[in-house]
Amino acid sequence: MSETSMSEDIVRIFDTTLRDGEQSPGASMNVEEKIVIARQLEKLGVDVIEAGFAASSEGDFESVVRVAKEVKRPRVVSLARAQEGDIKRALKAVEQARHPGIHIFIATSDIHMKHKLRMSRNEVLDAAVWAVTYAKKHIDYIEFSAEDASRSDWEFLVQVFSEVIRAGAQTLNIPDTTGYAIPSEFGSLVRHLVEQTDGGKRVAWSAHCHNDLGLAVANSLAAVANGARQVECTINGIGERAGNTSLEEVVMALKTRKNLFRVDTHVVTEQIYPTSRLVSQITGIPIPINKPIVGDNAFAHEAGIHQDGVLKQKLTYEIMTPESVGITGNRLVMGKHSGRHAFAERLRELGFTLNKVDINRAFLRFKELADKKKEVYDEDIEAIIAEEILRLPGRPDRYELLYLNVNSSSNAIPSATVRMRVDGQECVDHATGDGVVDACYKVIAKITGSRARLVRYSVKAITGGADAQGEVSCLIEDGPARVSGQGAHTDIIMASALAYINALNKLEYRTHYRESVERQGP
Ligand code: KIV
Ligand code: ZN
């Protein structure tokens, strides 16, 4: 890339955590959780929030409607196939947004057209033009995506994009749907489309990359270097298969190498870390410790020679500061004598806007924790919020843990006794298992009558020290439904039980939600 070839400019950040990100196995979120994330995305400064695929389910429709009402500055879009039913549903879902938009897509690669769509090139071209023309009668802002663009014929892409620009699309998205592209090749494709498409100079070009070869960020940067002015990405890079372009990586690359790219974004980079943790807590997808920008080790210097250099001058081994992405270190918040006011103030600083009732609930949990643990860190507070406040809206949880007792020794079979409240009734039971967590999960399954299968279980310490809280995340599956649950406690067996019960409550919510929606009809 020539350093002089790019002008000072803005790259729009299009966040699809709530749509493509949610397509990660086990990352499904309820409406309330999506609202919490959407608020944080607004604070982060993203330009566009893709809130869902309105026609795909009632839950997605409802999420788009709620996010559209909730956020003010970012544009809110819904995905839609190039079909009348999808477009109508998407239009309805975004109608209350301050800045509404619709994102229409159709596949353009021969492989997709032949085997998936069973349509000829002309049919696909007609469908794309028809869809954009139809949508344009109802909404001003339209983004058009040529799915699997990186494996499509370049001249066919030029033809399709030229026609949809004529029909009224303002943003043209170039997806590397299968994560197949290589940066030099993807950059050339973007350059070719910008230059050869009729009207290509007066629209915004966008890159949407998947990470199957670990190249999503590199391909997105190559797209920017070649004229793209929108990048589609997700927090922590979550998404289908190996995920999407990671927002934090692409934004910090543009910022850190501004000398090369000469572009800015509207992202408030200090909000990156809180957003990353929030998404991880809500989805239950852990952040790898060596993940660039937000992983626990991202700013940790281990080698003596590096430590020595950093102590003398940070620039020796640090290309950006932890503070610039919102990492301020484990700050000791308060002890057990801290008051409600100070606690509420800390919550506000951490980015949580809660009502009085929720603050009081969280404060009680904080007090309980402060009694057990000498030092309470920001991460502990975040875990309390994730567990207490992001619960299901407007209805109490069906299942509640009241008491847990486990027995484990080197010469006895591990066993657990659990007392729970189920629909207001107290129930108690006992089981043995391969280990105490297994025994505990067996009792909970017995009491709740759940047949859900445990797909994934992970435990990590939230902060350092032997009295650290353990954070457990589990993923359960019941038929087509997959949900994750989280639990945090100074005792990891308790954290495990809380995580499992949290997942079962979410599963209940899903079933209940589906039933009530079916009764009401679409
Ligand atoms: O990966 C993809 O092609 C998509 C499109 C719908 C934009 O997610
Ligand atoms: Zn995608």
C-alpha cells in the first residue's frame, strides 16, 4: 500500500455481534441481553448495529424492534434475503429507529447460485434489483451484500453492484462468507469493484470477512487500504465457525497504524475492554488469554529483557497502551464497609446504568461477596451484574438454588445434595457422580426434570488469589435449542450449580417465549 494513496477519512464500523455474532454455536442471547449489548455498542461508538435477521424468528424480530427503539445515534439495520416477505419484516422491525436501514443479501458465486439458490445469474441479478427497488419505495437507507463475493466472478459482481446502485443501494458489501480470501487478492477485488462498478465512486464500500483461515482482520484491512470505508465486525470476533472480523483488532490496527491507513473511526477505544467482557459474560464465550487487545496476556510482559525495556521506556515493547483500550488493571473497589452510594458510583464508572431496584439487588450480592472475600475487584462486580441484573425480564426465574452440600474424598463416591425452589415449591434430592460437579448436575437435572445435554463446561478464576471468585460458563442443548449459563462464586462448585441453573432458566424462557409467540401469531 502506498502511504500517499489514501486520504484522511472515516471508516464506519458496522457491528454485527447481535446477528452474525449470535450465529456462533451457543451464543444465542435473549432480548434483554441484546438490549444491554446494544446500549454498550452505542457507548463504544459504532456507526451501525445489525440487530438481527427479523424474518428468521419471532425472537429476532422482537430484538430488532427493541434495539431500534433503544439506541439513538447508531443506524439500526435488519438483515433480509432478497425476498418480499423478508423485506417487509425487516422494514417493520426497524420502523421505530431514529436511523433505520435494511441490509439485503443474495449469493452471487456460481457454487451458491447453482447448489443453494438453484438460480441462474440472470435470475439472481433480477432478484437483487427487484429487492432493492422494492425496499427503496419504503426506506431510504439500503445496504446490499453479494454473499460469497470472494468466490464470485468479478465481472458478474460488477454487473450486480452497478445495477443495485442504480436501484438505490448506498452501501455495497463484499462478504468473504467462507473465509477463503487472502489479503492481496481481497484487496485487489475491492479495488476492482470500486473502480469498475458504475456509480462505484459515490457509494460506500464495505468488507465483511470470516475468519476460517485466521485472515478476517487482515482481509478487512486490505479492503480499507483499497477503498472500503465500512468494516463489518463483531466483538471478540465471535460468529459462525471461526468467527468474523474482530472489532477490537481492526479498530486498534487502524488507530495504531494511522500513519499507513490515514483513516479514523468513531470508536471510543477506551470502551473496547468493557464491551469485550460484557459480550463474553453474556454469551458465555470465553476470551482466549492470548487474544490480541483484550486477552489477559495482551499487555503482559514476561521475559526479563522485555520487562526491563518496558520499565525504562514503554515504547520499547508496547505499541499501544492498555489504558487506550480501557484496561485499567484490577482496581480494588471497596471492602465490606463500603456504602451503597460508593457502590452505585462505581457501577456508573464501569458503564452500568441501572435503576434503583437493580442497584439494591446488586448491592446485596456485593455485600455477601465482600463478607467472604477480602478484596472486591471490578471484575467481581461485573460478574454480579451479569448474574443478577441480566436475568430474564419481567418474570422470576423458574428455578432457584437454595442449598448445596457436596461430599468428595479419595475413597468415596462423590455425592451431592441440592435443595431448590421450582415454581415456588421447595424440592430436595441427592445423587452421586463421577465428580462433585457431575453429582451436582445430576441432582439438578433430577429436580428440574431437564433432559438437556451438557455440551461445554469451563471454569476460570475472575481475579487472582486463593479467594478469587470462580466463573463458570456452561453450554446446554435441548433439541434444537442451545443456551449458555454463567455463574460466579468464591466456591467453584456453587458457581457450577449457579451456571447450570442459569442456563436452565434461559432454556425455560426460550420455551415460554416461543409458546406465547405462537399463541399470538406473527
Ligand atoms: O457472511 C456473509 O456472507 C453474511 C452476509 C449475510 C452478509 O453474513
Ligand atoms: Zn457473515
